[in-house]
Amino acid sequence: MNPEALAGELAAEISRRLRRSRLPVPIGVSGRHAHVSSGHLAALFGPGAGLSRLKELKQPGQFAAREKIDIAGPKGIIRGVRLLGPARAATQVEVSLSDAAALGLEVPVRESGDLSGSAPLRLIGPQGSVEAAAGLIVARRHLHCSRREAAELGVADGEVVRARLGRGAGRETVFEQVLVRVSDRFALELHIDTDE
């Protein structure tokens, strides 16, 4: 490649990065929570149980439920873990690395929904308990955005980017390895957990 073409490509890339770095992105700090299947919901809360809405979440159609459960591990129990709705096809529980240590479990960092080979879990509800060979993860930090928002940011689904937080607040930091997730079912929001 000739030097002029290379300089042009570098200038375009720098311009693209500067443009997207000026766009504000809401941040969602995710505490430990559980998404449960209908079958596990019935086992934990009794036949015919449903989730009652406590509050809407930023992601369309998602909500924090009033219902809570406990998570048990070899070293301890974490009580009062909030359920999120609606119910899912497979149970997925998201904790931080600190929570994993408190439970005494090795929990992999994974993209939401990637449960193969994830840590086992034991959930305790008011009407029963559930044990599963997999389903416990530390959620990989990620950016939700719609197709329109992705185009505005200049990012693509599956792309891995870095995110700079706290600009101008005296506590600026950069998160590496942020997975971009694009769907018209999403609203713009960067998800990190309480350890981060």
C-alpha cells in the first residue's frame, strides 16, 4: 500500500473513533441476578407461579421481578438474588467473580446465553430447590445497541471494542474486550458488573 493511501485509511479510522467517542452511552451496572426457565420457576415457587413486575429495565421487555431466590455453593449461600423476567428457555444465573469466590465455585466469564460448560448451580426458593449441571456464569462486559445505534457508533454485532468511562469526572478508566451485541430488541446500554 502506498504511503498516501495508508495515511488516508489511518485518518479515516482516527476520525471514526473520535466521532464515536463523543457519543454518550448509558451504563448499566448489573448486580447478581437470575433468569429462570418456566420449569425451574415452578420448582422454586410452586406450580403455576409467575413473575411479578417490580420495575422495568432499560432493555425493552425486560423487568426486575419482586421474586428472589438463594444461590448455594460449597462455601456459602448468597441470599436474596433478584429474578429478572420474562422467563427464559434455559436458566442462567449471573454473578460477579467476587460472588463466585464466596460460593466456592469456579465460574467462567461468558457471553449471556453461552451456558455450555458453565458452572453448576443450586437454587433455593420458597417452595423448593433446583440443581443444574450448568447455568452459572460471570457475564462478559458487553454493549447492547439497536441497528440504528450501532450504525451511529460505527460498530457491528460481535465486534470487540474498548470503552472509556468517566471522562471529565477525575476517575476515567478504559474497559478492554467489550463485546458488541446488536439487535433491534436492544436499547443502547453498556453492561458491566459490580466488581468492574
